[in-house]
Amino acid sequence: MRATEILEQLLSRACEDPDFRTRLLAEPEATLKEEYGFAVPDGMKLKVIEDSKTTAHLVLPPNPQLTMDEMRAVSGGIGGVDDLSAGSNSGDTDWQNHPIFHD
């Protein structure tokens, strides 16, 4: 069964079964595990929200922007924000001093 089919089945049941809907809203992870054997991966949280006649929800994907620590980790510490305030020329970075750029 494809994910879209499972989602359609889940939404249909939530509309037809008030008890299931209540449990799904209150404890989505436990409800999906008990009813469908679906386990949410460790470190991930599942939240079920309900639209109303006057409120709709827009769900955005995770923010793709990296934090400063993540940028430093993937760049090997080259060209961090701290480098911009160092020295008299605010455009300089310390990339020239990084070990991988020396023989």
C-alpha cells in the first residue's frame, strides 16, 4: 500500500470514528503504533492538528538554512562570522591560514 493510500485511509477513519480521531489528536504516535503497527523513528515527534471552520494550517517543510555551528562543521571552520570582525579589513577571512591550503 502506498503512503497516499495509507493517508487517505487514516483521514477517512478519523472522519468516521470519533474515538479514533480523539486518540489520534491526543496521542498520535501511540495510536498509530497500536492501530497500524507504525512506529515513529527515534528522535522524531509526530503532531496531528485539526483544522476548524475558521482556522486552517499551513505546514512548512523543515528550514533548510544551517545554523552557524552546522556551517562551521561542514566548512571545517573556514570563513566563519567571527572572521569578519577580526583584523582591520572586515572582508578578510582566515581561510588562507587553514592547514588544507598549505603545502
